[in-house]
Amino acid sequence: MQKYRFPLYRRSANGLNWYRIESESELTEVQAVGRRHVIHHLKAHAYPERLRIHGLITLEDGHVEECGAAEVEELLAGTGHAGNR
């Protein structure tokens, strides 16, 4: 099994969702809703949630791509959630 250095950063191909993956069971998502950004924190307890995070980590979903840390951290800072890990 490959070891990853967290946090990892991903974005959806449509540019409406960004992810900061803190571990194999925890992530923060920034979702664009109109002109606003909504923050979701997920601590995966159930198997489907863990599968979702694993898919983001390994880029198995063709609708997700890597992005830079600055891109996601800037969005989080703009919503007041930059330090909430």
C-alpha cells in the first residue's frame, strides 16, 4: 500500500469543488454555490465515506484532478476556515 503525505489537494474537473484531504479518513471540501463558498468537513466513519476519500486520494474518479495547495488554502482563507484542520 502506497503511503501519502497529507494534506493532499484536489479539485473537481468542473471547478465547483475543492478538497483538502487531511488523512485517509478526513477531508475538508469547499463547494461553490453561486457566488458563495460552502465548507464541508467530513470525518469518515462509514465504509462508503472511506471509499469516497480513497477515490479522491488515488484519483480513481475521472472527474477529479490534482491542484495546488495555494488554490485550496486561498479559498479556505476567504471563508475563514484556513486553520481548521
